[in-house]
Amino acid sequence: MAQLSSVIGSILRDIISAQHEANLYSLALSESYGKDGKVKDFQLPNVMVSDMELELKYGVKDASDSQQQFNIKYNKFRQFLNELCEETAKVVISSIVSTIMTSDIEGKEGEKHFFERLKKEAAFHKEFWAFLSRNMRKAFRSNLHDAVDTSNGSIKTEIIVNRITDVVRKKFLYDTDLDELFSGSAGEKLRETAEANMKTAITGLIEKLSKDANFKKLRTFPQLDVAITADELMNMPEEAIHSFKLKFSPRNYSLTHVDEEDKYEDFVMK
């Protein structure tokens, strides 16, 4: 006994696998064509699986069982991360500014100008907050799936905390514009303290925001058990045999999520 979904899935996988094997074999031949002088410019032999149709005959044996499948609602998860990054960026700035401005590091008072502006100038604070939150969102652009447990739809808070911390280190605490403030052993210790305080603050926030978040989408539908072999179909009445036409059309897809934030690569800390 076979499930109709499994049969169709197997056919599609075999077609894709055949194209994949043909591509790899064609690529392997390129070395032979390229190593012997004049033949290096020969056209590489290739195969392209184009539109094709298959007709599958089957008979339904049973449709009483139900099957459950689930997937991850990545659009909702991306929206959740965008909002989380905005909230987290605020906490990051507040925590680091507080640590720096309350420090008594000697000879550094005049070099706290950037942090003084963040504390006192609302427009400047908003601009830097927008810059920081955008870069946090970009950190999840190409590997979004790593931050969610695909087995149950829950959030992997540790991965989110670590990825956001990396952004803060690169775009904030370790920016070269702040090298003078964090120079020497005292400055380096202050930077480590600021990072530790910031990480503690955002860990609590992210755990709170992620506690009840879940992005698993469950679907239940009837499961069709079918007969597909010649011997099985021979023993079934003609009116019980159905036909399924499958058309395969190759398409090109972009695997990279694109947004319009590439222009926000840096921020002058003056």
C-alpha cells in the first residue's frame, strides 16, 4: 500500500535528481575538455529537463486516516524579529550609555561626547537607534531558519542573543571611532563591562519577548492510500481507477531574501 503524496513526491524527486546528476556529469567533463589545448573552447555538453507530462493511474484503497504536517511561518517569524530588533536596539543603547556615562575612567571625560549626544539629543538617539536596529535585522537575512526550532516552532533565544551581540560589537562597541575612549587597560575593561551589562539586559528582554512566541503551523488532511502497480490495478474495477496528470516545469528561484537596507552600512560617531 502506498500513499498518493509519497508517490508523487518520489516522482518529482527522481526528476530533480536526474537533472542534478546530469549537471554534475557535465561539469566533470569540463576538466577533460579544458586540459588539452584547442579543445578547451569546445561547447560543454549539457542536458536540460524541460516541460514534461506524466500520467499516473491509481486506485484509492482507503481515505479514513488523517495525516498531520506542519511548517514554520517564516514571514511571521521575520516580522517578530524585526520588532524584537527594534526593542533590543533601544535596550542596547540605554545599557551602554548608562555604563559609559557613570564610569569614572580618568582622562576620558571629553571622549564621551558621542554618548552624551545619545543621552541628550533625541534626534541623534533616534538616528543611531534606527541604524543599529537595521543592522540587527540584517544579521538574520540569509540564515533566518537557524534562529527557530523547526521541530516545534519555538525561538532559539541563545542564537538570537549571540547574533545581536555580534552586531553590537561590530557596529558599536568596537567601532574604530571609539578606539580612543577604550584605549589602555582601563578603557578595555570599561568596554568589557559595557558589553557584559548590555548582554545581560538584552538576554532578559529577548527571553521575555520569546517566551510565548511560536511559529509552527499545523495542518491536518485526509491520507489517501492507493494502488499503483499493474497487478493491483488489474484486480480493481475500471471505474475505480483514476488518472493523475503531472506536469513538470523547471523554474528559477532566488534563494536570497532582499530588502532595501544595504545603504545603511556605517554610522559616523561624532
